[in-house]
Amino acid sequence: MTDWKNPPRLFIPGPVKVDDDVLKELSRPTLGHRGKEYAQLHSETVDMLKQVLFTNQNIFLSTSSASGIWEASMRNCVDFDETVLCTCCGAFSDKWLDVARSNGRKADELKVEWGQPTTPEQIDEKLSTGKYSAVTLVYNETSTGLTNPVYQISEMMKEKYPDVLVFVDAVSGMVGLPLHFDDLGWDVVFASVQKAFAIPPGLAIAAVSNRALEKAKTVPNRGYYFDFVQFAKNAEKNQTPTTPNIPHIMALHYQCKKLLAEGMENVWQRHKEMGEFVRIWAKEKFDLFCEEKYASNTLTTVKNTRDIAVADVIKAIQEKHNTVFGNGYGKLKNQTFRIAHMGDINLDDLRELLGWIDEEIG
Ligand SMILES: Cc1ncc(COP(=O)(O)O)c(C=O)c1O
């Protein structure tokens, strides 16, 4: 019998396991969101996020999941007579293209096969047409466990297309993977907190460049809930446009403090070590879905080369150990499975999980 009050330990690629000390932060007495106390919480959290993301530009806290910022990037920063290039390499990058079109934006796709990266050369070829005002990138494609070469792409873009806006979905990458927002020259980057921040779902974080904000001021019909101009106006008072998810911001404040105490380089290194650990196991027992060079340090998508009954193994481990990992996403279900290694877990947690999978597969 499953019991939502005694849920399994999560190794799915989000939401991930949340430690008790973080959960405790969510249960603090609430604050009035227009009062001095909230302003202090907001300003300290934003200041820390600026350090986490290496930016001096704008940070917005959105009481939504990250999908809201998919929509926000289009509504604020792409005008109706412009065309955005959406790079697609898996389920989530594909969805962003749908979001662009469902918001009435003209969007072309640059599609590669699932498991393949999007390269600077492919983007260069498309942008050389001069047709595009913006490009979307997914830093870490959670369906395939692939990390795109976003640093190389950004170098190319800064050199050859400095006027094209860059929107980056870092939902399963932020905190787990290096991210120097200002140096990369990005315009919008975002994540939801249920991934490497290791907080329950309910809040999204966006960094927005000053030029993206200026652009937003010129775009009509930005909508109400995700209007960057309103976010910026309220940020001046250390507030959000609507009532924010204050318990989550308290937990985010706590997590940012921990991240900065650890040091971002160390946080990225810890994720790299966890990624390497799982990849060594995956290559010995199965294979990696992506070429290793592009395999993510926050989750591993394992190619099911032994044709194991993935759902049965997940079920058995849940029943015996109250722990779950992820089946493959969408069309990759059963052909692959996914193990998340992000947030507040360590090699011992992973050793335990991999040992249990070994017991099941014999
Ligand atoms: C890469 C990526 N982008 C976007 C999303 C959507 O995020 P949310 O569910 O927080 O809206 C996810 C969710 O897993 C994701 O992995």
C-alpha cells in the first residue's frame, strides 16, 4: 500500500528528496508580503541568488513552476513581428517550442535527435540567415540526461550575434552545473526549486538581463502574471507583483546560504563526482543513453541494454526500500531509466540505490 504521508525517497529527476532541515524552513510563521520583514527576506535571498548565478542584473521570484518562465520569456521578450529560434533536443525543449507558438509567437525549430546535443555550428547556420531575434536553449535536457554545450554556444553568440537574445532553460541544471549569467551574456535563465535547490515544488527563479527588461517595455500585451516590467518595479521595493510563496522563499534563503557556504565551485564539483560515480556504474551494467561527453552531472539516463523490466524494478525497490528512481521519459520509457543525482544527496545515497538495483537485476 502506498501512503502519501510516508512517501518514497526520491531519485527521480525532480522533485528530488528534501532534507528535514529544509522542510522545517517551510513551516515558519508567515509574513505579510508588503511588510519590512518580507522585504528583508526578499532582498537577502535575491542578493544570495546573484552570487549563486554570478550576476549583477535582475532576479525575479515567481510563484509558479518553471513552465511559467517558458511563457514569460516569449510574452516579454519576443514581439509579434519577430521570430524566435527554438532548439529542440528532447521532451522539454520540444515543449518550449509549443509554448512559444501557443503564445502566438513565430517560432522555428532547430531539431536534433533525442540524445544528441545542439551545437554552436548548427545554431550559427540558422542565425546567419538574420531571421531571428532570439534563441531558446535547454542547458540540461531532463528527458535524455544531456547537457548542451551552452558555454561554447554562448561564446559563438557573443562574437557573431550579440543582438540576438538568449533564453536558457536551466531547470535541471541550475546549481548543479556551472552558470555565470553575466559572462555568458544570457538574457533569461530560469529553474524551478524542486530540482538541484532541493526544495519542494512551488517556486521558480529567473535571472533577466537589463536589455531583456528594456525589450519587455516595448512589447505589448505581456499579460499580467508574468510581466517582467511589473516584477522589476516591485523588485525595487524588495517585493513581488502578487502574493509570493513565502514559505518557499524562506527555504530558498536557507538553501542559498548553504550553497554559498559550500562555495559554488565545490557544489558543481560535488555534482560532477556524483555524475561520474553513476556513469561508471551505468557503463559497467548497461550503457549511457548520450555520448559521455554530453552526459549530465545532475541526472543519468541509462540505456536499458539488458532489457530489464524497468517498472518492475522500480516497484520492487519502492516496496522493499521505500525509494524510487525514474523510468525513461515519454518515448524513452523502458528503453531507458533515469537516476537523479542533484541537490542534497551524496555518494553514499547513490551507492545504496545502485546496490539495490544490482540486487534486483542479478
Ligand atoms: C528541462 C526542464 N524544463 C522545464 C521543466 C518544467 O518545469 P516545471 O515542471 O517546474 O514547470 C522541466 C520539468 O521537469 C524540465 O526538466
